[in-house]
Amino acid sequence: MPDGEQRERDRPDTPAPQDAEDAEIPQDPQDPQETEAARRRRRAQFLRELHEAKALRDRVQPRRARAARMRQAMRMRTFRW
């Protein structure tokens, strides 16, 4: 890319694409009209994406993932009840 040129997704004036189910969910978490079901739906979506991102990171960085598993196992062995 030439200097100063931005990718389409990096431009601040382009709106982010929205899924059909995200369209009816209010974006403001302090909105009093947001229902408990909408909050749970947003939280479930977030947790799915987080799990997917962690799984992807573990696949592309197997050495780091193995080291993290070893550290977690060591923490669990030395944990006192």
C-alpha cells in the first residue's frame, strides 16, 4: 500500500457491518430499556467469540499454549485448600 493510504476496514468513516440479530440490541449498556434477555444474549455472544479467539491463539502458537498449560498445572499442584 502506498504511504498514507488506509485499508477499507481501518477507515473511521466506514460503518461496521452488523448482523441481523445485533441490529435490535441497544449498544449502550446503561440503557434502561435493555432487557435482561438482551444482556444475556450479548454476553453469550461475547463469550463464544472469546473462546473462539483463545482456541485460535492456541492453534497458531502451540509452544506458548503448552507453556501456559504447564504453568496452570503447576499453580493447581501448589494450591492450598
